[in-house]
Amino acid sequence: MLEINSPKRHKRSDKRLNLLNNLHRAKNWAERTACYIEDQPRQLPQLMWAEQRFVTEIAGLHFPQQSSWLFSQAFKTQLQQQLLNALAEYHAQHNDQVGVTKARLHRIAALQQPDKLVFAIIDELVEAGEIAQQGGWLHLPAHRIAFSKEEQALWAEIQPLFAQTHQALWVRDIANIVQQEETAMRNLLYKAGKLGYLVPIVKDRFLLYEQIVAFARLIQNFIEEHGEISVNQLRDEIQYGRKLTVQLIEYFNRCGFLRRKGNVHLLRDGEMFRKE
């Protein structure tokens, strides 16, 4: 018997027949393990059971490993290139955006692969300097958007307004405070959003990214303790009015951090909004 657990579908695909042929030619368990992980990751417990080996024996083969997944160096190199290519393509199509979140990069580059494995590979690329991270956004190191000298000076005047109020502010109100034309102020604030400084929770209403992160952690902790969160519960926690609380929680639903289930909201992606 070549396999203990054969797939239920695509048993006669070229890929599977090639795997079976390689397994048949393998001379020992180490060569069979190399066949299993040649072009896709495998869960370590499954490999240990299939070959009746201890974890120390599998580790002795010196294949790359992340969490409970074992894979070949060729697969890792290919996955890394997929991630880098996806970022390059995103920058080409959205050159006015800073980048993407970790969860979105997983979806656009390697959705078929386990998320924890892909996240770990992304972290390695960030640590190696092949991917840069700015305010929760991932981008290639050469990709840059920035304030002009005049915009930077105006942003230095605007940023304290958010820090002082801890409220979501409207474009029109900020323009009136700093005595700037509304359209120009709108363009500046949306550029600040692209740079990762601000987040528009609805059209023309912004919060500091740091405030969004703080709310996300509060919500995640609440859900981990209570299993879910409602608009009224969030309103009581953050002391916002109901309308603004609804706007905030709907933003978290839209971006994929939460998902709505009836009148409550559940955690969808706890990896979002984590500080570097």
C-alpha cells in the first residue's frame, strides 16, 4: 500500500498519478516524505502517522517547518515568490495605495494554502526586509507614497485634533477648524488614510489608525470573553453615541475583522490591526 489516506476526489489527476509513481520508486520513508511535500505542505501529525515515525525523526530530515506544517524548500520559495508577485501586481494596479493587510495578501496570493502557514512566511519576508510593513499595511520596500512638505506641515496641525477628542471627525469640521478649503482637506485626509495614519469609517469621517487598533483590541478581548458583541455592548464599552458606534462596527464588518450574525457580531480575522 502506497498511501494510508487517499483523497476522495481527483484520484486519477496527473498530479496524483505522478505522486504515486514517485512513492512507488522511493527506497525508504525519508524519500517518501520528500515525495509527499514536494509541491504542497503536509501536516506533521499526518506524516508521522503515515510513516509511523517520531517527530524527532521527521525533524532530522531538515525540511522547512512552520507550526504543524512540513514542506519542501522548493514549495517555500515558490510561495514566497507568489506573495512578492501579488504585492507587485497590487502596487501596479493601485499605486496610490500604501499596500494590503496580511489577511488580504493571503487571499489574493495563496488562498488555497493554510492561513497560519502563509502568515508565518509573510512574517519571515518582513523580517528579511523583502516586504515592508507600515501601520498594518504590507508593501514592497521600493513602493512609496508620501506627504509633500506642505502636506506634512498641515498634517502636524491636524493630527492633534484627533488625539485630543478621541472622536471620529468629519472632513468639513476639520477644514473649518484649520481654515482650509473643504475639497483640499478631503484630499489630504484620504491621503493620510492611504499612508496608514487615518481610517475612514464612513465617507468623510475619520479616526486615527491607532484609535482603530485600540478599538479592535477592545472588541477582540470582549468577544473572547463573551463570545460575541452587540452594538449596545460596544456603545457601553467605548462611550460613543449609538450612530457613531454603528458606523464603527459596520466598518469592522466591511474590512473583515468582524462578521455580523443577526443582531450580534463575531470575530472573523483576529490577526488584523495587530501592531508590529
